[in-house]
Amino acid sequence: MLLRLQRNVPQSALDSIFLLCKELGYRARHPGGRADLLELFGPGSPGDRSRFEDLSGVAQVLDPGEARELHELAARGAPSQVRVGDAAFGAGAVSLVAGPCAIEDEERLVEIARGVRAAGATLLRGGAFKPRTSPYSFRGSGQRGLESLARVKAETGLAVVTEVLDPRDVEAVGAVADMFQIGARSMSNFALLSEVGRTRTPVLLKRGFGARVRELLLAAEYVLAEGNDALVLCERGVRGFDSVTRNLLDVGAVAYLKRVSHLPVIVDPSHAAGRADLVRPLARAGIAAGADGLMIEVHPAPAEVHSDGQQAVSLEAFAEIARDVRRLVEIDGRRLVQPELQPDVSA
Amino acid sequence: MLLRLQRNVPQSALDSIFLLCKELGYRARHPGGRADLLELFGPGSPGDRSRFEDLSGVAQVLDPGEARELHELAARGAPSQVRVGDAAFGAGAVSLVAGPCAIEDEERLVEIARGVRAAGATLLRGGAFKPRTSPYSFRGSGQRGLESLARVKAETGLAVVTEVLDPRDVEAVGAVADMFQIGARSMSNFALLSEVGRTRTPVLLKRGFGARVRELLLAAEYVLAEGNDALVLCERGVRGFDSVTRNLLDVGAVAYLKRVSHLPVIVDPSHAAGRADLVRPLARAGIAAGADGLMIEVHPAPAEVHSDGQQAVSLEAFAEIARDVRRLVEIDGRRLVQPELQPDVSA
Amino acid sequence: MLLRLQRNVPQSALDSIFLLCKELGYRARHPGGRADLLELFGPGSPGDRSRFEDLSGVAQVLDPGEARELHELAARGAPSQVRVGDAAFGAGAVSLVAGPCAIEDEERLVEIARGVRAAGATLLRGGAFKPRTSPYSFRGSGQRGLESLARVKAETGLAVVTEVLDPRDVEAVGAVADMFQIGARSMSNFALLSEVGRTRTPVLLKRGFGARVRELLLAAEYVLAEGNDALVLCERGVRGFDSVTRNLLDVGAVAYLKRVSHLPVIVDPSHAAGRADLVRPLARAGIAAGADGLMIEVHPAPAEVHSDGQQAVSLEAFAEIARDVRRLVEIDGRRLVQPELQPDVSA
Amino acid sequence: MLLRLQRNVPQSALDSIFLLCKELGYRARHPGGRADLLELFGPGSPGDRSRFEDLSGVAQVLDPGEARELHELAARGAPSQVRVGDAAFGAGAVSLVAGPCAIEDEERLVEIARGVRAAGATLLRGGAFKPRTSPYSFRGSGQRGLESLARVKAETGLAVVTEVLDPRDVEAVGAVADMFQIGARSMSNFALLSEVGRTRTPVLLKRGFGARVRELLLAAEYVLAEGNDALVLCERGVRGFDSVTRNLLDVGAVAYLKRVSHLPVIVDPSHAAGRADLVRPLARAGIAAGADGLMIEVHPAPAEVHSDGQQAVSLEAFAEIARDVRRLVEIDGRRLVQPELQPDVSA
């Protein structure tokens, strides 16, 4: 017998559970070091189950082997779909996220937003808060960037995904963002994961460049365990020993994740490639491996950008990628979600 | 001015070259440590060029910057195509290589050969000599395996690619093989590379699991430098820090190789995945990234195999992959080469 | 000419700087994307320097090439030494940090603290807040753990280093900790780095298991840039492709860091090895490579521990390591700092 | 019951073994795919053992669990020691191998040999055949280099270790070499391993830069299985994702190998560091981790060298390293083997 405990069970409730174990002749242990589960070994008479179910602190009584982690495909039975504005990820729906790496000026952002929307993007990316390896690098425009994003949303009707770096910023960023991005460097920032898990805003969780797939899934579990299941994973390349690409896009991880988890998975070919001329083949590879979407860095004048400029593709290149995706997803009966044909607010 | 020297120039010829340099006022050095090139610095009067061209030991007089390595796309101007039996790789042609990992019994091999041919393979793989990490593992059937391969070729009309491990076996293996395979563990076996380079049999060169792309290209250069340009590269995954797949399929390397080299590149999703259920998505990803073919381990009864059994796919699964490839290559105007509809010899 | 700007210069001050540039005929740019520096190109008449020095927002006027990052050895001229309680790291001083991974019960902690102190440790490690990959694992005892640490400090006279995970906990943890630990998973948590940088409590910064050395140095720079220079780096192994040890202890990084930076560097052989029987040789290797100390997981009954039990060494094994270190540091004229012989408060 | 079979057992002998199995009621299988072992399951009556021992093709009848690989410490009970000229590796003996990367001119080589001998080296390294990643790089001086080595040996009394790359060169190289070096790129060249295994000349086997420790041990097994047990392993760094050192010296692998195998292990800090200024700390770390020796690239004028010049240390730096090693090995009761004080032949 396996008890799933409620979160933050008080000691008194645990004591009652152990008392009942003793009384009925069970030994108890936390399986695999999991504090949320209690496995019972003992005589197993039929009426015992309901006696444990009645106890305070016990969420559910399971059969052994039934205790699944929340990200597992088997825990849900079918792939989940996450919707953000016009975009939808998973369960047959494929969407494109596009935009600049950092927000520079608002006019430019509106231009990019309209451009990528026309080409097929349904979600705009734009970093107001940027994690920078050096404290001396350009670190994004913060609050001012958020305000720009808000106006660009209003003007273009595109939903936006933007990064949050500090648990103390979750509220402010959440006031504008349609989707939180947890960047690769923050994948193991458990305080931040729990904080976005407590909101009901969709979350895009990027794999750390040194993280195992299992660690990504457990980071996901931090968000899911708080009750937020609008979660999309993102593979963006891991650190390898070669430098022809900046990172090694792990298409095997994408394929594996689609086998074991119900969560949608997208691919970021821009950060994986680190060079504009390889973004398109990596984008195609990601979709062909089963990804539910792409996140692509686009800039109308790639050479001008403050950060990560070499990997940004032009609007024309983005449109070609969108065409590729449209044809690729047809092969296995999926569809690329199109931007709604709503009249442009500013038109 | 840049002199490309002939191979194995005798010291007396070198002495004459240096003498002429001195006479005409040039300093000479091997650029980038390349013994095949001699860069000359000096006055550069117009008639000098032809004086060097006349010297014994000088293959060609180039302008600086003209000295390209043989694998470079720019050295040839267009992608090359390598033909082996019915198969063709590169320059728009995509082919499927399939077969068992090791040759067990001949009857079984004929069955697999017919099966993969019917599903779309144009080249049969079959290891007579197998590199094994442990001296105590099953090491392939050697000469007996070669004889089996020869009979299977005769019976099915399929060309075969098979591994050669030892420079002393090149002749014996070459008597049967339509294409030599240089395995990942042999990628830096320069004696072996030179030996197959001296034949005119096509070569399939697999990337070592710890090798940089530049090292793969230089290994290729060993074959090309001996005059054998029927060379196909193969990406089969590199060593990573995760274990959800056995190796990390480096689709970025595939995309990069197609940008810089004229050589055809194929992908081996079987060894990359290390598990049958991920072979299909990795196969698709490889083709979508630009690969000119696939090499897939197929076994009619995957569970029975002596080595690498977990990654072998069934004939049915292989047929599905072939269907995927047919549709994927259409997207960018390439074609999957079909087995000739010649009457089966044994029919 | 190179201007080092003050932090958070208002736009109006920047405008004045640019105005003066224009007036005197200089062009200005941020070198290497560094927002804290402004490089000026132009006529360079002698009086200009003082005119810029007088401007609000300009911290310092430097000659080009003078702008060093704060971690650089050349920026300081000599190795720095960081003192925490009896412990001292760097500039010839070597210290041992020891203790359990997580705090279980207070009595046990006092026992360990006395044991490691007797064997030569001058700093006690003990995790009140533990980062755990899974949300369901035992996550440390939080506030209760901090209180235990405080009592153990009082009772044993040992200073303590303990991890802080969330910028919002810096104040509470700082009330007890003599040194903050920033764990490997938090190395790129820039909000947290800045927060501990604003305190004057010493900081132990562990290298992320997927982080380059340059990234570790830039993470250090986040702390230093806030004015806290009591900073010690810690190498604890990086992710490799083998599993005979949990991580690959990068002794080359230790040697390199000692060449380029003035910051003290210690080694954590326990997390690198991941198994108790290899802790001693890795501890020796770290010291021999130049490390200024060790951080070792010790437990009087290693088999009982909640987390990371397999790598904890016994008190006896720790005492052997301390003996090794004492002899190793003599070879190059360094010294192992001994715990003060002060009367034990509780005696 | 477990049968260890002789090598290359003919089919007829195998048939007799299987017949006896059938007669006595045993089922047989190759455990873990090992063709050299046959595990028998069945009734197990006491007299059966001798009946199998009498069969042709059976080398030994073991109890299950007794079948050890030849490299295992448990297979031999104590560390082995390998002697080459004055040098001895293992079982408390530590020796230094030193010399240039490639042989340039003989006079220079004599100078280096005398210098390193005076400083404490007992074995001279010198590559006559050099593996080069590019076919166009300087590839060593081949036969001429071997002749130089022979004369330098005669003149200085130092034994030499030199690389062999091609199984067809084993005889020629063995005529001069006191020890064969199998380079990192050849670690999985099984034909070459078997060939040197068939000689009785000591072998130095370097770990491939992408090879797991288990793979190194199995490569060792190829040599041992042919009957040559004068085998020394060499850790020279593995490929990592950082570039502050050329490779990542895996001191954990050294410590692990000393725990599980009786084979001596040395460290090559020169190839690991890839830069002269880090050779000394890496040399110290290797010895402190338990290595039985070092292999160091030394050149009297490091800047002049044809290949790998940046990592060669001067004679003075080598002498400092030798002094460090002498003191380090004292700590655990080992000794640095000194060159014999024999009168120099040429004196």
C-alpha cells in the first residue's frame, strides 16, 4: 500500500499515521527518498485501506507502482496541450515563438512583432530582464522593457513570453507576460520554479546546458507540484566538446521526452546553433524529431543587435522556416497553429 | 606565391626548390605546419611563377588563399555524389543503408536483405569483422562472414558495405565489399585510412564518438589525399553526459558539414539512440537536418541478436522510416533512390 | 582614455558625458559590451582627462588596458586571503571545512563539529536549506536548521558556512552564517549573487557542474562588483561522460584559477567523487594542484545519512586527510590553519 | 560451474563440450556475452567438474564468480610492477618518463636525454612515428627516427618508449623500443593491441580522450589476453567543454584505477594541460592522486618545437617537477626510482 501525503503535513498528522501503522502491524518508509509518499509493508487486510484514507494528511491511497510523477505520460494518459493567446503547444498543435533576444526600442519591437506574425508566429518573445554572464554586459531594460511589451501586445494582438529571473519579480512580470520563461541558467532555481508554479500563468521551462533530461523533468515537477500544469519544456542545446555549433541540440532528448511525458516540448534552434546559417536545418530537425513548436530569434537587422546578434535570423529567413514547418508537420498529421486573422488593432 | 608539393618529394628536389628561392630572393615556410604546401615571401617578379612550376617536386603553383583542403565545398564548387551499386549519396540523392549489426547465419541475412530491399534500402550493411570493446565478446565471423556476404550479394543483387578494421585486411574485405566502412573507433587509425584511400572502392567514414568535426574532416582528408574521393561521412552520435540515449546525435554537425564540405553525409540513428523506440524520430531529424542518407540496423527478430540487439528495428519499423524519408526529402526537392526493379536473381 | 562609470548612472549624467565627448571631439563606445566602461577615441589633449574626472557618473579615468576585472590577479597584484572565524584561505593559508551534508539532529551536529575540529577543521559546513533536484526529496530543515547551527556555533566555537538559495533568505541566513555558500546549481543565480554581494559576510561560490571557468569568474564578478571581496571559489567537479566518479574533478581549473585570479580556491572532493573511498586521493590531488583548502563531507555514521550518504567519510578518514594535507602544504611552504586552542565553551 | 575456454577453440571441441552438457543435464550460456567463458546450470553432481576439466578446449573449471578479468586487482591479489630499463612502475615504485614530442635531430635528442636523466628521468620518450590529425602535418621521421633513438640509447644508457601506430610496424619498432606506446587515438585499435600483446616488450597504453575508464580496461584486456602483462596505463586527460586546459585531467580515474586494477598507472600532465605553465601543478596532482609515474614533454628550447611546442617544459622546469615528486611520494612511503649512477657510456 502506498500513501500519497498532502503537502506540508503537520507532525501531529504524521504521528497519527505512524500510530495506525503500528496498530495494524505495518512498517513504513519513504520510497526513493520521496517525502510525499509513504510505502507500507505488512499484513494487508482488506479493510485497512479505508482506515488510512480517513486519516488527516493522507491525500490518496494507491497501489504500489501507482505513484507516478506528475510529468509522466502514464500519469495523465494523453499528451497535454498548453494554450497561450493564439498559440497552442502539444497534442497535435505546433506553434512558433519568435522575436528579438532583448528589447531595444519599442518601434522596432512592433515592426518585428508584425513581421513574425505575418510569417506565422503566434507568440512573441522579448526579454525585458536578461540573464547575463557578466555583470558588466547589457542586462536588458527591466521595468521599461515590460511596459514596452505591454504596449506592443496591445498594438499587435500577439501574446508574449518573457523571462523572469528573480522570485521577487514574478508578480511584476506576470502582470504583462502571457507566459513566463524560465531560462536555462535558472532551470535549477527552485525558489523561482515554485513561485511561478503558484501562479496560473503558463510557463516555458528551458533545459540547462549542463542538465540531464531527468533533472529537467524534476525541475518541471517543481512547477507541477504547485498546481500549475500549463507547462512547456524547451530543449536549447547542451554543452559539448566541439564548437562548430555553440551548443549541441539534443534531438534525442526531444524524442525521449515525447515518449515519457505528456508535457509539450519545443526547440530553440537559435541558441543551439549560435550562428544564423544553421538555424533553419536545426529548426527542421527539431520538428522532425517531434517538437511541438520552435522558439526563434528574429531581428529585422540582425547585425545591429546588442546581444546574441550572430544567431538572429531575418524576417525572410523566419518565413522560410515557417514554410518548412508547415510541410513537416503535415507528414504526421499535426498542424501549425496560425495567427488569428483578427484585424490588426493599429490598422 | 604558394607551391603545392607532390607527395613524398625527395630531399634532392626540396633542395633545388630552396636553392631557387634563395636565388630569386624568397623566404619559404610551410603554412600552418602543412608539409604539402610551401609559401613563398619575396619580390614576386612575374616570370618567377613559371620557374617554380618547372621544378621537379612542385605539383602546382597557387595564389595565396587558393590552397584548399580536398574536402572543402569551395575546393570543388558543388556537392559530390557517391554511387555504390544502386545507391547514390549526395547532390540531391538520398539512400538508405540497412541490415543487421553482425552476420549470424546466411539464410537469415538473405531474408533481411530481401526485406530491406523491398522496403526501400539500396545498400546492405553487415559486419563480418566487428570491433568489440572487450576481447571476450563475440567478434564477428571474419572470413566466413565475408563469404556469406558474397553469396547474399549474388542472390539478392544488393551491394554491401562492411567494416574493415586492420590495414592487412583491406584486400580481402575489398574483394567482397562494394563499400568499406571505417568504424567510429577506427576514425583516427591513419594507417587504415591511407590504405583504403589507395583503393578505388567507396568508403563510409564514421565519426568517432569523442571526435570533433574538424578531426572527422581531417580523417577524411587522409582518404582523399590518397586519391580516393568516393567518400561518405557518417554522423552516429557523440558521447554526452546523459544516458536517455546512448549517444547524442549531433544534427548541428550534419548541417555544418553540408555547409562546408562537398562530401555526402549520412546519419546512423541506431547507434545514436541505442534503443529501438527512438530510431524513427532520430532518423527523421537527421534527414531534416540535411543528411544524404541513413544507416539503420534492422533485424527480423530484434530480440535474438548477438550484439546491439536493443537498437535493431523490425522490418515493419524500417518500412515506416523509409516512408517518412520519402516525404521528408520531397520538401526540399531531393529524392530517395529506389532499388532497381530488376528481377530478383533467385526468383 | 577609458572611463569607469559609477553603478546605475542616471541618463542625465550619461547625456552630459556624451555632450562633453562631442564638444572635445571624442567618439565613445562600450568596450566588449561592458556597460561599466566607456572607451574614448579622439584628439587626446592633456587637460581633457580632468574634465571627465569632474563629471558626475564617472568613477575613474583610466588609461586603455588598465580596465581589469575585479577577480584578476593583476588587478590586485597579490593573492587575497579570506578569513572566516579561525579559518583563513589563500596567500599561503590552507583551511579545512568539514561537516554533514544536511543537518539532522543537533546533538549529532555537535558531535561532528567537535570531531572535525579535533582533527583539524576550522569551519563547519551544514546545510539548513538544501537544493534538491526533486521537489519530493528531503529538503533540509530550514529555519529550525539555522537555529541548530546557531546553538552548535555557540557550543563549539566553530564558525559555520551554510547555503543560501533564495535572495529573500539572505538576511535570515546571514544572521547565523559566518560564510554564505552559493551552491553549484545557484552559480548563475545573478539575483542571489548580487544580494550576497551587498552584504559583508564572506561568500563561498561553487562552480556549476556545467559551467566554464570563465563563467565562474564572471559569477564571482557579480559578488565583487557589489563591494564584497571576501570571496572564495570552490571547484567540485564537472559533468563528464564516465561514471566511475560522480563528477570529474577539474584540477586543471584549480591550477588555472590560481594563475589568473587573486581569489582563494578550495576543492570539494566529496561531491566530485560521489563515493567515500575516492575522497582521500581527490583531496590530495586538489591540494597538490594548489587549492587553498578543502570542503569535506563528514559523518560519524556515514551509512545513516538522509542525502549523499555514500560520499560522506568517517571522522577517522577525515583525520587521515588532514594529516595528508599538513604534509602536502609543507612542500611548498604553505601552512594548514589550526583551530585555536581556546577552551571549549561547553567544557 | 564456469568453464574458461582456451583461445580459438575449434568447433569440434565446442561440440564435445555441449554434448557432455547434454549428457549430464546442464544448460550452457556465455555469461555477459563473453565468448571465453561458458556458464553451466544444472544438477551439479561432484564428479562432473573433473569430467569437464578433461575436455579439450577447456582451460579451467571455475566456481561462478571466480571468473575475473585479467586487469583486476582481485585477479592477482597485489599491485603489479613493470620494469623497463632502470625504470619501475607500480607497487611503491614511481618513475619519470621525459623527452621531446617528436624526434628532430639526434644531437638535440642526446642533449635532452642527458638533461632529463640528470634531473631524475629513467625512461626517454621520443616519437619516431607520430599520429597526426592532418595528413599534411609533420608526421615524424619514421625509420630514420628509430635509428636515432637506437644511437641515443647506446650513447646515454636510457631506455626508450616510442609510439607504434600500425600493426605492421610492431616488429621494426620493437627492435629499438624498450616499451611500446599505444597512443590515445589508437586505444581502440584492437589489431594493434593484440599485436603488441603477442610480444614480450612492455606496453604503455594511453586512454583515449573520449574513452570511458571501462573501455581503457577492456583495451588493456586485449594486451593481457595475449599473454603480455608488462602493461602500464596512462591517463592524459579527457575531452571537456572548457578550454582553459586542452583536456581535463581525470585524477578520479587515476584513483579509481588504483583501487580496481593491479596495473600501474601514470599521468601525462603535458597533453592534459596543453600549456607549459600548468604542467607542474597537474604533475603534482597526478602523483598525489596515486599515479605510479609521470610522462612529461621536455625540450631545451620549447619555443622551437615542430609539434605541441606550447606544452613542452624546459629542463629546469622538469627538474623542479622531479623534486616535487620526490617529496610527494615520501608522504605515503613510495619512492622515486633514480637513474643508475652508471658511468655514462659516452663519458
